Amino acid sequence: MANFHNYPIFTYLHSEENARTLLRKLYKQQLLVNNEKESYQKAPSLMYAFSSGIDFFKQAKQAPILTQPMLLFYACSHFIKGLLICMNHTYPSSTKQLAHGISSRKKKKKQYAFLHDEIRVQRHGLLPVAASSLFQTNIAAHKTYSMQHLLALIPEMQSIFSWHGKRYLEHVGFMHHSMFTFSENLLNNYHLPIQGMIQKIQPYISPVTKVESKKEEHIVYVQNPLRKPSSPFFTDYETNKLYLPNRRSLFTMIDELLIHYMILYNLSMITRYEFEWWGELIATKSTSDYPIIQHFLYVTSEKLPAIIHAYIENIIR
């Protein structure tokens, strides 16, 4: 489980005065006229959101796997609410925004498989508000995502999928490097020439300065390196490797923070309302669902604090 001492922002926000200072700075950056008043009013909520998130994470560290998903979901939700306070002084502007913004199947099928389970995006609630306010992305209401689709987009999940003979991401570059490499195989999977791929990702990278095309790959040089993790790329925080989905059907603009939120939501619902299936899975470990869920819980408990920390560091620069 992640050590919060490695991420100073969590310690810093244990003080209401510090929360107020951070909000004042952010609201000034957002050209909010009454930034002093708004930061004073919102500081307790920001401090509470982060302290609650940390408390839930610490409880998850001590808890058995039986209850970990629920505690990690609560932690993730509180951190996202804290970020929303940082980026949108009106949040929450209505009770509709307090909903989860997502739903899952109420009753699981007899031949249930976690990877085939789906969640559905709702029109109102935390998920769509976070997508628009934090990442300037719109997620279509009523769109469904399978657990396999979402898990496939997390770089640290690739190692366990490889044991099933599956690979969903392709390494295309590094954070802080001014070069991307796209294989011919990747372009074929997207049904794009190299110029088509450049056009697809151009809004999310700095201007392209040079392209070197070889038989099996294309090297694209850009003016400035990517300095913060952002969609459509997915980042391994330990290696700073950047990945793209290796097929067009998996390409998405949903940020990885929200992917963790969506998976944790579904797992938390399973632990609460499908306790017979969940308890049996933990007791018998009878299907391949168990190691995949176990590995995801480890990954998210390590990575979520790093994602939150990186997001705040980037918005205050």
C-alpha cells in the first residue's frame, strides 16, 4: 500500500490554513474575482476530502480483501471531490452532482465473469462532472464499459494479462522525452498511416518537428516533451513509459484516474450486494477473476496517491 509520506501534498493539506493557501493560489490562476472569500469557504471541505481519503486508504491497508474494494472506492471518491474543489469553486452546485455518475448491473448472471461485467455512465454525478471539470472531456451518458476494457488500459495490469496470452497496450515513448515510436503493426491495427496517427494525437502533444519512417516503425519528434501524464496516453509511473492501446477499439480519452474510479465502483457494489459470489470467490479462488482483481487492488492502492499528487503538482505550476 502506498506510503503517503512520499507525496507531500497529502501532509500539506492536513491544515485548513494550507488548504486555504492552495485554493487561493488556484482560484487566482482561474481569474476568480472573489478568490479570497471562496478559498476561505472551501478550505474546510478540501481538507476534509483529503483527510477522509487518506483515512479510507489506511483502513484498506489493514483490511482483508473482502472489504478492500469498498474502502478504496471511498478513498478514490473523496480524492476526486477534493480535486473538483480545487478546479471548480461551485462544486457541488446541485445534489445531482453528489451521485456516483455510474451504475452497474443489479443482479449478476449465473455464469458471471468479472471481466465481462459492465458499468454504465449516467448523465449526472461525480464521473461526468470530474471528466469535464478535471480533464475537459465529455463521457457520453449511457455508454457502457466492460471491466476487461477498463483494466486493459492500466499499464501495470499488462503483466498479469500477459500470462493469459493477451496484450492490450503498446509502449510508444517516455515522459519527459521528445520522441514517440509507432510500430507499423500499431498503425495497421488503427487502420491509419503515420500522418493519420499524428493527426489523431496532435491535440495532446506539442508540434511535430520531424518524422523518421523505417520499415517496421516510425519515429516522431516533437517540440516539447510530455511533462504530465494525460490521455490518450497511459503512464507507468515507475518507469515513466507511455503507452497507447494497441487496437482502435480500446482508444479512449478517459483519464486513468477515472478508470480506477469506475472499476472500484463496480467492485464496491459487488462487495456490498453480491456478497455470496464475492465471498465464494475469495474462499475458493476458483476462477481467474480472483488474481486479476487481487492484482488490480494492489496496483490501485499503489498508484492512486501518485496520480492525485501528480495532478495537483501540475495544476499549481
